[in-house]
Amino acid sequence: MLNVLLSGTLNSVLSEVIVIFAIAIVLFIIFKIGKAILKLIFGLIINSILGIVAIFALNYIFNLGLPLNAPILIATAIFGLPAVGTILILKLTGAAFLFLI
């Protein structure tokens, strides 16, 4: 009888340890994925801020005459510095017939 009680208790403890270990693994995976998502979002926010600052700096320092209209600000806010480079190339080559009017 004592062996049956001990084996039942041992199975109970073993199952609790397995559940705690499984929860720890799931939490670890969630934190890793969350960390990667936060890193991506933080990078996009920094890139967007730098892009908007670059647009204003190019207009103020070099007086390029880049218009600050909705399409330019939206593209710069979404894509950041690559959008500023694309807009600058379009402006300097004269290819900005519709986008930079």
C-alpha cells in the first residue's frame, strides 16, 4: 500500500515538474519572439524619425526645395532614409514629374 501511495505521489511530482518545464519553454519562446518584434519596431521608428529629420535638414541646409506634402511625408515616415534618398534622386534628376510637384 505504501508503494502505491509513493508511486502516485512520485507521478504527481513528476507531472508537475514536466508542466513547469513546458511552461518555462513556452515563456522563453514568447520572450524571444517578443524581443525580436520590439527590436524590429524600434528600428523602424528610428529609421522613420531619421528620414523626417533628413528631409527637413536637406531643405534647410541645402535649400533643395523639396515640398513637404502628404505623399513625401508618408513615404518618409514609412520607409525612412531610403525614401529620402529616392526622393532626392528623383528631384535632382528631374524625374519627379508627379510625385514632387
